Amino acid sequence: MSPAPAPDGESGPAAGVRDHARAILRAYMEKKGLRSTDQRRVIVDTFLSTADHVSIEELLARVRSHDRRVGYATVYRTLKLLAECGVANERQFGDGLTRFELADETSHHDHLICTACHGITEFEDERVEVIQDEIATRYGFRLRSHKHELYGICGNCQQT
Amino acid sequence: MSPAPAPDGESGPAAGVRDHARAILRAYMEKKGLRSTDQRRVIVDTFLSTADHVSIEELLARVRSHDRRVGYATVYRTLKLLAECGVANERQFGDGLTRFELADETSHHDHLICTACHGITEFEDERVEVIQDEIATRYGFRLRSHKHELYGICGNCQQT
DNA sequence: CTCATTGCAAATAATTTGCATGTAA
DNA sequence: TTACATGCAAATTATTTGCAATGAG
């Protein structure tokens, strides 16, 4: 699979995916006349090198370990920006926290969520992708993203 | 109990579905030693005779048109109760409001959401249901519910 | 220079909770 | 009579916003 070598901090997305995200963001910012600041750079870099579904809290903690100055609101504002230009997707898994994940068109994964331990498992199924496109077409929708979440009790928690 | 004929306000779920929901709730309340009160009855009746995905706000307004006394917190508490016993499912469609819908096993519908006008369209696809069961089995999950949401721009909004 | 951006703290918004009082069972 | 339930208001939690100071272009 991923031909990419190791990303920096943690097992984040492949380098190609991150570069693509950065390109989209750059174009969007240019179009809107937005400025590139230290804060935005750190936040975006951190987000891009982070595994899936980070909450703002988690992200802020990571960002601050790099740069103490960054404020709470800036993380919110930057993530909103990423969502606006389509680089990130917002998700809520029912535990009250909003999470963000990289909108990666090359990896269509979805989630199994254990309602007992709150654990999140990813799955992928190409058949569902195909059906989704079909449904969107049927209803005249231009599809932008999707959420497919299965809620239940994971194997571990069933042994109660 | 209530072999009540037509629901009051609007085109809610079929009578059989509502009776089933009530039976589950009754059993749950009995098991837990919970009491049947006027408020709970009005809230549950209103919820059961309401079309899909009501927000707390909407529900409270409807409930109050029947019974002015009912408080905000009671609606929250009762809906939480319904979710606990599996009669209702909580959903968040990204507009900041938590919505509830009847967990109706006989009608597996999912949602197309227009990110421009916030309109919600329902769809149903049996093939996805089958695949979901398969995935849950593969990962050792006992499936309780699911969310499958397609986000995009609806036909109307595309003509901008 | 000019205007977007930032950090902070205050403001919102949604939901939960403490508690005195009411009330099913 | 004995908890459970309710309404209210206050408390939490998550997110947004106003504003003076800062800094990119």
C-alpha cells in the first residue's frame, strides 16, 4: 500500500495526501486573500501529521507542545478554515466532542463505534462507496462527503 | 393501553410501530422502577406522533401546546430515557442541534443532507443494510444502530 | 501602511444538575 | 409513606465573538 516512507511525529497520512491538502489550502487562502501565519502553519502541520479524528482539545495539546503561544480560538478558527476549503471534515460521534479528520479522497474509511467503551474502529467497503454514488445520482445530489457509522457493542465489551 | 386511533397533529409513524415502542418503554421503566407521570406521557406521545428528526426545541414547543407545565429539563430527561431503552436514536447533522428519531426497525432509512440549504432527504437501500451486518459480524460487533449520511449539494441548490 | 490575524476574556448556546417541592405507587 | 420526578435556576461544556494589540504583505 502506502509507498510513502515515515511521516514525522506519528503514523499520519501519507506524504502525498498531505501535500495535496496543503495545495488546496494554499489555493483557497490565496483566493480569499488570507495570510499565512506561524500559528496557522503549526496547526495545519500538526493536523496533517496526526492520525484520524482528533478533537480540538487533543490537537491544541499537540500544537502547544510545539508552540506555546497558540491560543484556543485560533485552533477553532483554523480548523473551521480547513473544513471550509474541504481539507478537513467535521464529525461528531455522540460523545459530545467535535472531531476533525483529513478529507482524504484516496481512503474511504468509515467507523464502527462501541457505545460501551467509546472505542472507534475503522472499516472500509468499496461496495458501499459505489452504492452511495448511485444513490446521490438518483436524488440529483452532488456528493461531497459522507458519514457511515455503525454503533454497537464491540467484541471486548460483550464479555461483560 | 391507548388503542388510540389517529395520531393528533401530523403524519407520524404507523400505529403498530408506536405501540411497539411504548411496549419496550413500559418494560424498561418497570424493570428500572421508574414512574409514569403526566409529563412523560405527553412527551412520549408527542414524540411518537411526530415525523422524523425532531430537535428538543421543536418537541418542547409541541409538548407545551398540549401541556403548558412541562419544563425544558424534563424533555431532555425523557428523551434521554427513550434513547437509553433503545426507542429513540440521537443524531447530529452538523447544524449544531441534536435531533431524535424513533428507532424503527421496520424502516431503515438514512439521510442525504444538503450542505447549502440544510434540507434533509431520506433514502433507503437494502443492500447497504446487508453489508452493514456483514461488516459488524466481521469485526465481532453486536450492531445496535447506524448512521449513514451523505453530504452534498441538492439538485435545487446546484442551480445557483 | 493597511487590514487580516491573534490571544484573551467575555458572550453564546446547548445540555446537565442541585435542590426544594410535588406525586406515583 | 417512600422514593422517584419535576421545575426552576444555576452550573457545565463546547464553541464563538469583540476588541485591542500584533504582524503579514
